Amino acid sequence: MPELLLERRRSTATLRSTDLLSLFGAAGASVGLTALVFALFAPFNGKLGFVLLAWVLFVGLYTLLVSFDEDSPTVRDRAATVAVHSLAFVVLLALVLIVVYTFFRGRDALLQSNFYTQDLSNTGPLDPIASGGIVHAIIGTLEQITLGLLISIPLGLTCAVFLSEVPGRFARLVRTISEAMTALPSIVAGLFIYASWILVLGQGKSGLAAALALSVMMLPIIIRASDVVLRLVPGSLKEASLALGTSQWRTIWHVTLPTARSGLATAIILGAARGIGETSPVLLTAGYTATTNLNPFNGAHTSLPLAAFTLVQSPNATQIARGFGAGATLLVLVLALFLLARLIGGRGPGELTRRQRARRTTASTADLQRFTGSPAS
């Protein structure tokens, strides 16, 4: 009787000392070989070419070293893993470098208290960094994005509910249009509001006009992301609500929307992050001013992206530092929006806070007393 061969279990996720040696050895060898190739062959030059060639050699050498100790399936798994992780590391490194570079170039302005409390109305291009700030751009950004969200959130969520709850040809047409509008160039949105609101209707440049342009950019993002989130709500929850005699509207209000609360908050913040970084629509519809304008319905307005774009074009180092400081402030503002989304979104789909659980318990107790006619124990 032939002896049965027991298949040995493979572990592709376990990290051993030999794996670390292969990893660091391949990294060192790839850098050395790349430097040698660049030194011997003149056509190969440039930082980008060096990085690409080093990455290709790194993956190849790592695969070769792993093949000495592992079987073919494990080698393929390790090669794919190191390729994906290295690319993810490059993307993360690029993001970190952008943030660090922005804060480094704007450090002189960021360390000044007047940078957050003054505008540039009384500051010339040659004045020191201790004079002037970007408070006018901060206020303008907050006013514009707030008005834009007040316009986009009701329209976006209503449209997303319609797309997810009312199937049909018209819903498919609306979904196609909203998906196509996600790739709409920002300059087109600015030109549309400039032509319709300012030229045709005769309204002047203002923060409201900029908010309308930003809402055109935010609306497709909110609709698309909210539609995806609402369609992920389990159908069993909605069926259970309808089986209890609840109307479709109350099911949407009390079951679908609370379940998708976290995802909807994320969708809104994604739309806000898209709108808060736009420059060309604000330039066309709100203009530029160095003074603080607290009235978003009248007069020129300035946003942080527009202020950064304008200031960094100056040949003066102080103005450039102010521009990078405005960019760093914008990064902090976007990060604060994402943190706010996590707080508003709650703990997760379907999970309730302590206050919500207390309200549900009180309501359930009242229903029990109403149904049975006796106090609950």
C-alpha cells in the first residue's frame, strides 16, 4: 500500500530572520547595482530613473533570495507582497514629504501669532514677517465652505436616497450624470457660475458666488459616495422595518440613514475636502482681496488656496513664507474636518452612543407600558 504524502502547511505571513536578511540584502544590493549602472552607462541619469531602476532590481533580487529557501507558491506570494508594500511605502513617503516640505517652508510665518490674527490690508510685500497674516483667507474659506455645504448636503443626500431607494431609468440617468460630473474640471464650474450668476443675473463677485461654484464641485462627490454607502445597508433591516408596518419614508429616516451615518459623514467630508482646496472657481467668482470681509454676500472674498497661490508667486521670500504658511493652515483645516467626521459619524454602522441607547430604552419602556397597560418591571 503506497504511503500517503502529507502536505506541509505553508505560512506566507510569518516574518523570520532570513526574511529580514533577504529584505535588507536586496535593498542594499539594488542601490549598489543601480549606482554602478548609472556610473557606467551615461544614458541612465536622473533621480526618477534611479528610483525606478532600484525598485525593479530590489524586487528581482528579493525574489531570487527568497527562492533559495521557499517553494514556488511562497516565492510568488512574497514577491507580490514586497512589491505592493514598497509601492505603498513610496506613496506614503511622498505624502509625508509634501506635508513636511510645506510646513518647513512656511515655518517662519507659522510661528508668528499675527499670522492668525491680522490680514494683509496694511502690509506691503517688503514688510517683515511680523506684520500681516491670513485671517481674511481663513474667514473666507470657512464662510465659503459653510455656505457650500448648506447647499450641497440637502441636495446631495436627497439625490443619494432617491438613487438608492427608487430604481428606474431616470435614476440610472441621474447616477450616470452624477458620476460623470465627478470628473468635471473646476474651471468649468467657476465659469458656469460666473456666466450665470454674475453676468446673466447681474450679481457681483462674493463669497456666495464662490460657494455656489464650490457646491457644483462638491455635489457629485457627496451624491456618489452617499449612494454607495446607502446601498450597503443590509436589506434585511429595511425588510424588517417594512414588515412591522412602517412606511418607506420612516424606514429611510429611522433605519437606513442612522445605519449609514458614519459613511454619510465621510461622504460629506470628502466633498468638503474637494471643495476647500479649489482655487480657480474662487478666483473667478469671488476675486481676491487683502482685507477681511465678514459679509459673504457682498464684496470680494479670499480663500486659503487662493491666498497661497497668490503669495507664492511673489519674488519676495517673506511673501513666499506666508504662502506656504497658508498651505500648511489649509492642511490642518482639512485634517480637522476628517477628525470631525469621525466624531460625527459615531462608532460605526448600526452602533449607538450611550445617549442614543438611553433614549431607545426609554422609548421601549413607554411602548411596553402602552401595549400591556401596566408598568414595566
